[in-house]
Amino acid sequence: MVSGLTPNLRVHPDPHAVAAAAAESMTETIRVAVRGSGRAMIALSGGATPRLLYERLAAAHADAVPWRDVHLWWGDERYVPPHDARSNLRMARDALIDRVPIPPANLHPMPTTLPDPNAAARAYEQALENGFGTPLPRFDVVLLGLGGDGHTASLFPGSPALREMTRRVVATQAPSAPATRLTLTYPVLNNAASVQFVVTGTEKAPVLRRVLQQECTPDECPASGVRPSRGELIWWLDAAAYDAAAYPQQAG
Ligand code: 6PG
């Protein structure tokens, strides 16, 4: 099997079971990373789906995770103030960060208060290089979601960001508000040791099927361009999404 090209599907009955299993797995992955390198470098996903996972990590694994050695980064961010209800940082704070003993110095949110989002993207590239000590970061885990249009992080269909093979972070325009976003690019996503999608709900089944069946190009479904070259690709799915994707003829 070529790493990253054959997805590892982990299907659980419902979103809570997905969150429990993914949290358990992430806890072990973090512990292994810390044992190996002294730290765990995690890129968080935004949107609504991962909230249950973050809450589970905080509730069931607050003591098992060596939070003092965990560094939280973001895969993408809406270009809104940190306290804005649409902020991915705000969601992670509410669901995870404010509930675990992670040192503030280990939090690396994307900057969203500079006048120029392009300058913010460049600032985050510098933060990544400072944090990882190398121009191209290799995350221990990158968490990702899947949008109904096939986007992931803030890589949207048809975006010039999909062709960006040098920059590590870029400012992009989303088709939905808030339009301006910051996102990691494919070179960073595909350099990760572990990329883990969390996708739940029947509404994601059509695009999930297209991505898993490799029926759409990265330009059409940016999630299909996520192929870690030296890492694992895991899909955490609930039965609603998987069954409707795998057996669409039986879907209601
Ligand atoms: C964001 C996310 C985005 C998200 C998908 C799925 O900033 O919104 O990074 O890529 O993962 O849009 O969102 P839901 O989990 O809310 O369906």
C-alpha cells in the first residue's frame, strides 16, 4: 500500500462514538510523539464537526495527554477577530483549550487582526518555521474536515491556493462568509505524519463518496488532493456518512 493513497476508514455508529474513538487514538498518537521527540505538533481543524472530538479530548483525556508538551496550531482560520463566534480559535478555546492545562506558550493561533491577510499568512509561515525549525513543517497530526463542496481547511474548489506548491500558508477567499481565510497549503498538509479527516452526517455522503472513490479532481474536491507522502491518512466517519456514501442507492 502506498502511504497516504489508500485511506484508512474508521466507521463508528454516531458522532459521539466517532469523537470517543478519535480522541482515544489521538491521545496515543500524542503520547508516542512526545516520547519520540519531546513534543506533539497538532494542527486543529475548524468548523463544527471537530467540536465533539475536542470536548472528548478535554473530558476523557485531560490527564492522559501530556498537555505541557502539546503544541496546537491551526489548519485554517476565518479572518475574524479571535473572540468572533465564527473563529476556529474561539471554538477550540471553548471546547478544548480552556478545559486542559496546556501552557499558553503552546498555543499558535493564526493571526487575524493584521490589516493585510497576506501579511498574516506570511507571519504564520514564519511562526511555523520558528516553531518547527525547518521551512516545511511536519505535523504529528493534522485534523481536517470536509465541506459539502469538497473543500478542506480553507482550500476551496477552483482556488489558486490549490496550485500553491511553495508557500506554506496563504490567504484565500471562501464562497461563504467570512470570505477571507488563512489556510495551510498542500505541501504542509501532505508532509504530515498523520492526516485525519473527521466527517459525520448523511449530508456529507455525496462528496465523501466522490472523494473516496477518487471521482473528482483536487480542483473540484480539494480534499482529494490530501495525500500524505510520508504519513497515514485516516477517515473518522459515522455510519450516517459512510453508509450513505458506500450504498447511495439505499440512502433515504
Ligand atoms: C472551517 C474548516 C472547514 C471545515 C469544513 C467542514 O474553517 O470551516 O476548516 O474546512 O472543516 O467546512 O465544516 P463542518 O465541520 O462545520 O461541516
